Amino acid sequence: MNSRFAVGILVVVVAFSFRVVSQTPVAAEPNIPKGEVLKFSFADSKIFPGTYRDYWVYVPAQYSPDQPACVYVNQDGIQWQAPKVFDQLIHAKEMPVTIGVFVMHGRVRAADPNSALDRFNRSFEYDGLGDNYARFLLEELLPDVEARKASDGRAIRLSTNTTDRAIGGSSSGAICAFTAAWERPEAFSRVFSAIGTYVGLRGGDRYPTLIRKTEPRAIRVFLQDGSNDLNIYGGDWWMANQTMERALTFAGYEVAHVWGTNGHNGTDGTKVFPEAMRWLWKDWPQPVGKGAGSPQLKDILIPGAEWELVAEGYRLTEGPVANAKGEVFFTDIPASKGYRISLDGKVSEFIADTKRANGQAFGPDGKLYSVATGEQKILAYDAEGKATVIAEGIAGNDIVVAHNGSIYVTHPAANNRSPSRVWLIRPGGAKVEVDSGLRYANGVMLSPDQTLLYVADYWSHWVYSYQIQPDGTLGAKQRYYWLHCPDAADDSSADGLRVDRDGRLYVATSLGIQVCDQAGRVNCIIPTPNRRITNLCFGGEKFDTLFATCVDKVYKRKVKTQGVHTWAAPVKPGAPRL
């Protein structure tokens, strides 16, 4: 701990949750160096086109451009008497030298203000989930701040280290601050949230569930609310904030809170702001730690084992699959190349021309089966990479090969003009259509006991489950696995599928890897480093390493569980918890 910033806060500790019961006021000391507040405007956004907004920059007296300063961003402009608080806390060395950026929400000017109103973007920018506002701050506003100068000519330089960055706000500005940190924890690690709008206005009520399920981010959160806060059509603010605190505590986050009796106003936020800043910055410059996560995450993830980059520089990676040795094979679709990752981690070319192959699967014969989309064929490669045509006339996507030699291939609708199809290719080569009607049939996988077939519908939030009949056809079709969707999308983008020995289904989605139990429920979400994933597989010598194809990159991560491979004998998992 940096002793300069250590403060005595009276707290009650429960796990990593703290309830602040003292509110130490900011001392009114004479001769404290005063920072300056500068006002600017910004009207050049590409992310929120047509908007204009004012913003203010607080530059502490102690700031020197020789060292990039810490940053605090606040929505809805200047609140909490923040410049005065910063003057006093920086002087007392209870927070680091910090530049404050206080920004208003955007407005689109009316063409004729005499006859029309501006379009007010506050709820649109603040209340919704997703990374648009975080991108606005990082790509547009903060660079504009750094293009400015203090009144004495000092250049404004902001630290890009997440441990040096905090963000806050009240009401919709509070959920906006949390969302920015949630989406971009590498950019903001400290959050001040007063009377936060974690209710059903634009999906904020989903946060407690997502917090419980998602692998924790490295963020620290201070919550404030009062029992007389709003209780209206969108939800109950008082209960929602307590639910947020419970969810953050459950997931192991470091979270502090002050509960009072006031309503939807800034009275208590102003009172507690100095203490909140002391707590949020209490051990700076030490980085903020990650929570431990849920029991379901702990069953899968190994503490300290993070994602590792295997390879990069591709155009669109897909089709990861492991052979009996645990070597992993994947494709780069636009480049029409196939690659092998050996057990020592080395990547080499395996197929010089895959015919724009997408999905791949190993069969019980040791051959690599590939969906050659460019030629509408299913090919099988031997150990030397020599191809044999298995079937033709299938503009397929993904593939799975059962232990008995049956092959299932998803065939998405062309330009969404006709229903997707699922094909069965029998061991003798006969081709049978076994399902149609999904919007975009994508990933396909067998249950560990190989009695069920799973198919991801990319343009929905469902993975379908079918019972495999004795002749290989499909019955008992059901929308079975319910997936989470990002705020900015109408679907989950469900792609590749895999299963482990316990019967869990791993789904590559736009939120990361969603892990479902056998009852069809998402138990946890494991994001990938670049927030993009097309497919996954279990590989490595013991099949206990997750490999993820993430567009231009391939990652791997050691886990506690083992994957099931369909070329092996069926495995009956234990019964699910219902």
C-alpha cells in the first residue's frame, strides 16, 4: 500500500463488500492550492452523429505535464462540488494528482429552435448497455481534452493506465459510468455511482444477472442510494441499487456502499463524495483486483490462468478442432488456409487450399472432415492432408462427426431468403435433410452421450436441441438453450459449440463463451480478450485447454474441466440440477 493515500475508513466487511458508516467531511483548510476549471464544447462525434455538448476540465494546481495525470470522468457536468473536493484531497495526498473531465450528454440541435426542440440524447447515451459511450469517451472526447491546454499553456496529458482512471455520475450518469467500466475495464477501474438507474429503462435491470454470471472484471465500485429514491414505471431505484450491491458482492468484487433515506437527488451524493474518492483511490497506484466469480465459474476456471495469445495476423479464423493427440486445427476462411497447433504451441500450415473451409471435425477414422464452402463439398483429409470428397451440394457452415460415423452439417439460408437446413450424411454416403426452418443454422454439436444434437441459431438467442432417432434422423425439436444477447444486437450471434464431460454446453457468442448447464440455462459467461469469438474447442494433451478462434487471433486458456470429443466413445454425464 502507498502510505500517502492510506486513510482510516470505518467499514463493515462482508467478503469484499464494504459499508461506509462514517462520512468524513472535507476539511476547510486555508491556503489550499486551487486548480482551475476550463469550459469547452465538442460537436464532432462520429459515434453520436450530429450531437453537441459542453464539457469542463479541472486541472489541479499540482499538475505538471511532465507526468500524465490520473483521470476522473463525470457525466452530467460538474457535480458533488468536485473541483473543491479534488483541491482538498490532492493537497492532503488522499488522492493522486487527478484531472477531472465533466461532460454533458449530447443534444442534436433543432433546425428551427423557435418551432422545435433539440433531440436530447441523455437516456440514449447513458441508460443503454453496450460500449458506444465508452468508445465515445476513449476515441473522441478524451483525445479532444488532450488537444487543449491549461490557461497557463500547460499541455494536458492523461494517463492511459486503467489503475489511474476513475469514472462516475448520478442517476442515468451513474449507470453510464458503470457501463463504461464494465465494457472497458482496461480503461476505467474505479466507479462512483450515486442513485444509479439500474432499472428497466434501456436494459439496466439486466446488470445484476450479468454480473453474477460473467467472469469478473478488475473494477472497484462505490454505490450510494436512499430509501426514498424513485419507484416508477421503470423500476424501484432503491431496490435496484441494493440488488447491484448484492450481485457485486456475490461475484467477489470490491464494492462499498452508503445507504440513506433521501430521494432522487444529489444531497447524499455530495455528502459522501469525498469519502468515496478516498476509498476508490485508497491504495493507488496498486491496480484494482478482480473478483473470484461465481461457484460455476470456479468449477471451470483456474485462478491465475488467463487467456494466452497463440497466433495472430489472420483474416477470419474458424473451425478449431482437436485430434486424438490434442493438436488443434483451425482455418482462415478468406485466405483458404488450414493450420495446425502442435502440442508445443507451434503453428504450421496443414492445408494450402481449404476451398474456403469453415467448420471442421475429426472422425473416428482419424480423418479431418471439413466444410469446403467455396466448392459446396464435404471433404475428409488424411494425416498427409490428402482430400477425399464425402458429399457435394452442401453450402455448409459447421460439422460434427459421431462415433458411429454419422455426419451432421448445418447449411445456413443464402442471404436469409430460405430456411436453414441440417443435413445427415450416413456412413455409406447417403445425404438426408433432417431439419429446416432455423433462421441461420450455425454451430453443431452432439451431447456427450451422443443421443442429442445441438444446433445454434445465429440470428436468435436459442440453441436448439434434437433427439437423435435410431436411423440418425432428428425428433423432439426444441428451443432449449436460452442465451444472453448484447444490448446493441437483436441476437446472440451463437456460433461454435462444444461440450465437456459434465454435460455443459459451451457456446461462442458476441458476449463471449456462454456456458450452459444441461437444463438449458446460462450459468456463466467467459469473455475473450478481444471481445470477439467465432468458435472454440478443447485441446491439449489432456483436452483441458480451451482454444478460441477470435477473428484475427487465436487464444488458449487452461481450465479445470475436460472436453468431450465426438470421435471418441460416448460419455454419459451425471444428471443435471433441475
